[in-house]
Amino acid sequence: MIKFFEKDPYAPVQYVYDVEKVLYKAKSNFQDIMVIENPFFGKMLILDGVVQITERDEFFYHEMLVHVLMHSHPHPQNIVVVGGGDGGAVREVLKHESVKKVYFIEIDEDVINVSKKFFPDVACGIEDPKVEIKCMDGAEFVKERNGDIDIIIVDSTDIIGFAKSLFTVEFFKSVKNALADDGMFATLSESLHFHKDIVIEVQEALKLIFPIVDLYTAPLATYAGNWWTFSTASKKLDIREMRREYNINTRYFNEEIYHQAFIPIKIYDKLLNKKLLW
């Protein structure tokens, strides 16, 4: 059996996966795209040599990326998902009946098409009438909005290459301007095990723009460092408060997970003061 050696740009270790079959391999205008079959994880989507999702565990990531803010916001109706070409974040957003519009902004149309073909259970919400797809730079789309969005979610690849534009102070300023008065923002921000400095950088950049910034985590087996973080920001509401009843169908997320996900305040303060000793 052949092996796939992941090429994570930040990890101090290398993950190796058995490959039963290569189902797809091509280069888009933006990145290398590959789909492989693994005996444990099932089909795996790989972009530029880094695992993005697997059939077996994608729900952990997508549920945690989406549902924390969707339960903290009092009435989320207009949502922007930047990136996430596999469609998993869009699928989770659509589980909330309050949602009226989802702007799905993915720069690489090929990722959307590949996901629809090989990961139909993940991409199942993409063609919902509430969803408007725009294949463009997410930073440019957000820059065009002005106070009409309830939640913006960034589901990006690692913070390199064209994805860097989604982690700048300039982008976070655009995010704040795009959000309504009670708007909220969430983005992946790498692992506390392997990428602590990156986590701190994202938090510090958000704190330059937003009055309320926080951090929560989830265990993810196929992402480097495994203890994955999500950086959040809000214009006025405490993100740690769950304002909406949990009544959707999820496999991992629930009200207990919501409250347990946030970094304890004492650890959070140590992180920002750069006193975490690892």
C-alpha cells in the first residue's frame, strides 16, 4: 500500500496515511487538489499537501467552527462563510431555522466541484436556495459589506499563501465594518500545541479592532497539533454566553460542549501574557 506524507508548513512532525486509492489529483488556478481513500478515515480532501477534511471526522471541525457563534448570537440571519469549499460549514449553518441568507465565498471553484463529487454528504447544503456562491477573494467580498451581516465565519486553509489576506488587521477592520451592531466573527487559528505563537498573533490582531475577543478549542485528530483553536470576536456581546436553545441535529456539539470549549480564563490570560510554558 502506498503512503501519503503530509506537508504541513508549521508542524514539527509529519503525519503519514495509507492510501488505498487516489481518486482525484489535479492543480487548480490556486492550489494542488487531491482526494485519496484511506482504510480508517475514508475519503480525504488534501490541498497543497495538507489534509483538509476526512469522511470519518470532518463533523468535529465543522460543528465546532459554526455552532458556537450560532448559539451565542441572539438571532443569526445573514451569514458569511469565507473559504470552506468543501461545504461543511455551510451545511452546519443551514441547520439553524433563523438563517435567511448564506454568502458562501470560496476563491477556488474547483474545490467546490471536487467536494460535490467526492464528499456529497459534506457539500449537501451548497445548492440550497438560501446560499449564494461567489468564487472570489473573501477579503474583497467582506470589504464591500457595511453593517448588514450577523456572523462571519472564516474556514481557511493554513495561514500561508493567498489565505494570509484573511488574517490581517486590515481584514479584521473590514469584518468589523461588515457586521451588524451585535455581529460576531470566528476563524480557525491553528493549534495550541504546535502553533502557540500564531494563536497569540491572531488574538492580538483581533484585539486591536474588537472590544470583545475570545478563544475556544476542539480536539481534531487529523489537524497538526490536534488541540485546535478558534479565535472569535464580537462587537458588543459576550461570546461565552449561550443565548439560543440547542435544538439542532449534531454528532458532537451540544450545550455541554459549548460551555467546555472556551479556554479557562486563567489559561487564556497566561497565553496572552506569553507565560504558557510550552
